[in-house]
Amino acid sequence: MKEYYLITGASSGLGTALAIELAKKNKNLILTGRNFQRLQLLKEQIRNVDVELFQADLRDETQCLNLISFIESKGIIVGFFNNAGLGYYKTFGEGDWGNLREVIDVNISSFTHMMFLVIQHMKKHRRPSRLVSIASMTSFLPLPHFAVYSASKLYVKRLHNIVEVELRGTPIRLHSVYPGGMHTGFMKASNQTLSEKASKTLMAPEVVARDMILSIERGKKVIVPGFENKLLKLISSFFTESFLTKVIGKVTSNFIRSST
Ligand SMILES: NC(=O)c1ccc[n+]([C@@H]2O[C@H](COP(=O)([O-])OP(=O)(O)OC[C@H]3O[C@@H](n4cnc5c(N)ncnc54)[C@H](OP(=O)(O)O)[C@@H]3O)[C@@H](O)[C@H]2O)c1
């Protein structure tokens, strides 16, 4: 059985960087996203491993099931990066409900469905496997005007941590990742405009991907890429959520605004 690593949201940003990094480690890849053209361009860059593409909108449960059937027709998944996600930066109660609905659908429903399906698949083949959940620094730091996104990533953290305990003693190892701001399509897709100064603090997805893979190889269960993010996580643990929300709201109002 051929072994593959599956990445959702591989058509852009962190997912693309992860694909390139995993290929350097000679891992065969199954890459998915809605934008097939971008997936094809990525595939053309990777020559040393087997790369399979599957176009899917993960909000559609049938497409998720079709993705699993596709995987099982090719081989088995021994690594899963549950990465697809998006946000919508706007004061809660303003803007379009449809945008928030999409955040909930992708970050919560599709995320959970894919995790469920891949764990079933991994339990069936029983080979040593890794499952990686991409959360966010907003799982620790509540970000005003990004309430639904922050809550969705808190959900990811809680779900991941419980499943991690449930799966102890099986060949499936779980890792959760909490990136801070990165230079990807995320800011634009999330209706955020950053000041020039703030843009300079964003991490390159390639650096985050390298850090993640190294940390996973070392067996780290909780991965916070970047020194500043590690420090912020530590500092945040000393304060109440309501205090953090107030302070973060004040600070970020100087450098983030909603684009529309
Ligand atoms: N960038 C940041 O500042 C930041 C910080 C913390 C955490 N994160 C998290 O990191 C992960 C990757 O984000 P990124 O920064 O790489 O953002 P990105 O460049 O916008 O990439 C998001 C990916 O999600 C996929 N996606 C969105 N909706 C989808 C859907 N309905 N079905 C299938 N795929 C869908 C997109 O693919 P298609 O458009 O082709 O479908 C795209 O490949 C996300 O979970 C995000 O929440 C990002």
C-alpha cells in the first residue's frame, strides 16, 4: 500500500508551503482545495514524489466522502494536515451572515468531518500515522472583531485535545499547531487590512511549515511557531479572558481594520 500525506487547503499559503516541505522529506502527497489551477501549479513544482490532486469544497459532505474514496483507491494516509480555514474580520452583528456561516462551515464542520473520516481510515489500516490540526494563536488570545474565527479556533483546540487523549495507545499521534499572523492569502480572504508596520511582523508560511515539520519529527504535541508567539502565549496565561479581550482590542485597533 502506497503511503501518502494529505493536506487540505494546499492551494495557498501554509498548505502550499507544507506540501513543498513534505516533498523535501520524500513524502507522497494528496493535495486538496477548490482552486484546481493552483493545485496543478504546485504539482508542477514537485518532481521527486508522487503528487495526487483532488478538487473539493470541503463544506460539501459528499465531496469529503469522495475524497476518502479517492485516497483509498490510491493507497493510505499516514499523515494528515487538517489545514483549510478562513476568517471574517468585522464587528459581530455587522456585515453579511453568509461570511460568518462560511467560517463556521469550514473551520468547524468540515474540519471535524475530515478529522472524523481520516481517523476512521487510519484506525482501519493501523499503520503508525500522524494527525495535525491547524489552530491559531486566537485559540489562546481572543481577538475582537474576529469573534467567530477566534471561537472556531478555540473549538479546534478543545476537539483536538480530547481526541488526542482518546487516541492514546493507538498508532495515531496527534499534533496541534497555533500559528500567529502569516503572509498568506488569509488576511485578504478574512477581510483584514493591516498597517504596513503590522504586515512586517507576519511570519513567512515557509518558515512556519519548516518549524512545524521539525517539531513534529521531534514528537512535540503542541507547536507554537515563532518566539514572539511563544512569549505571547505564556504571558496570556496570567490574565483573565475579559482583560485580554479588552487589551488586545485596544492594541489591534491601531493596526488592523476590516477591508469592507
Ligand atoms: N495566515 C494567518 O495569519 C493564520 C494565522 C493563524 C492560523 N491560520 C490558519 O492556517 C490555516 C491556513 O491558512 P492560510 O494562512 O494558509 O490561508 P490561505 O492562504 O487563505 O489558505 C486557506 C486555504 O483553505 C482552503 N479553503 C478555504 N475554504 C475552503 C473550502 N470551502 N473547501 C476547501 N478548501 C478551502 C483554500 O483553498 P481554496 O480556496 O482553493 O478552496 C486555501 O488553500 C487556516 O486554518 C488558518 O485559519 C492562519
